[in-house]
Amino acid sequence: MITGVGHLQMTVGDIPACQEVYGAEFGLEEIASAKGADGCPVVLLAAGTSVLELREGSDAVNAFLPSGEKKDHLDVPGSVGHFAFYVEDNDAQPSSR
């Protein structure tokens, strides 16, 4: 029986921007960073008992057109529809910097 998710890997277009969101804004702790076998940056973040792996790549799925308009979700093949985190407080506001 599956009891949880151990590891989720996502290809992203901008590691520093994602570190800001998942680390600074969401409070996930960075547990490792390195270059992958392909030379691209990889960052591992602790998400409770799970690990979120962010791998930078030029093939990262993007839901936006060059104009900034959002694509229809059916026109974004290979994308993750959504994922969810458990949080301590749904009403807590991100800390200001």
C-alpha cells in the first residue's frame, strides 16, 4: 500500500526564481544542490517527509504565450495539472522582506 509521495521531480525554466518561491515564500528547506549529469542545475527541497526536486531545463513546460497570455491547459502537453501541499495554517500570510 502506498503511504505517501517520496519524491517529485519538476523541470523548471529558472532555478533561482523557483528557489525564491518554494524556499523563501513556502518555507521549504534546501537540502542539496548540484549539477545534474546533463550539466543543468538541480536543487532538492524538503517538503515534510517528501523531496521536491527542481531541475532546470530548456524543455520546461510553460503555460504562457510570448504575449503573456495563459494557454489553455489542454494545450500544455506534459504539464502537471496541479500538486498540493499540506500546510500548518491556510490563513497564514507569507513573511514580508
